[in-house]
Amino acid sequence: EKGVLVMFSDSTNADRTGFTQSEKVVGNTFSELFGRCAGRIIVTTFASNIHRIQQVIDTAVKYDRKVAIVGRSMVNNVKIGTQLGYIDIPEGTLIEMEEINKYPPEKIVVATTGSQGEPMSALTRMATADHRWVGIKPGDTIIISASPIPGNEKLVARTIDLLFKQGAEVIYEKEMGVHVSGHA
């Protein structure tokens, strides 16, 4: 019997020279940003990026902030990741989204979905003032820790524009060190 050889390869970013930076870059940037933010911090990333979510939690703990997880897929992934031991959340760190307003803004980090500007995502609903628990306020810092997937650029730009119009500071450029590719 002859064997079959199959090669599976990730081609995302194959056309880019160099190498993908380490997730450590993002962690260092989070630390710098969290250290200088006086108000509430809202971080959006892919719900499947467990390590990035852990970095958000670790940095929030470092700066004595509570963390609320918002967005169905983010809530589900954090729950499963925690149960499987992939996410470590110190006791007393996590709060429910309904509790956000019980704390001063400088004590809150919201980890949420919507980095691609999806119309029904938590961040987009916040940006359009249509989220039940989280509204954007002047003084909020929104960190978009993802790059737009090709084809989503207009949705992302629209969401960023709406966030700026609500008075938030929005940090979203790859050059800012808030995102590195998950691809080789």
C-alpha cells in the first residue's frame, strides 16, 4: 500500500517579508497603555485569541482593574478556556457586565467582541449606543487589538468613526503595537 503525503499550510501573510512579531509586543503595549489611561478601557479582539484575552486580564490585574467580558462568543470562550485551564483569572477580578457601573471608570476593563465591525457585535452596538449595558462615554479608551480582515475595512472604519464621535480615544493601528498577526 502506498502512503499519501499531504501538506497543509497557512498562506495568510505569505506575501509579506520578515517575520511575525511576538505576542509579548502586545503585552508590553497593553501595559504601557493601561498605565496611562485615566478612564475606562475597552479592548476588542478575536474571541478565539485566548492568549490575547489572558494578556488583557493579566494587565488589568497589574493595574488593579476589574474585568467584564462582553459579547456572546467572548463569554463562551473565556468560560471554556477557564474550565480547561488555558485562561487563569485571579479571584475577584471578573465582574458581570451588569456590575460595570458600580465601579469608577478607572477601575474597569471591558474585553469584548467586534474587532471586525460586525453589525451585531458588542463593540458595534456600543458604538451605535444600542448596547444594553455598555455605552461609550468621553474618557473611554478603546483598543482594537486586531487588523481588519480583507473585506471588513469599511465596517471597521465605520465603527471607529462612531466611537470617535462618542468622545472615545480609539487605538487601532498595527503600528501602535496593539496587535500582531496570529499567522506565521
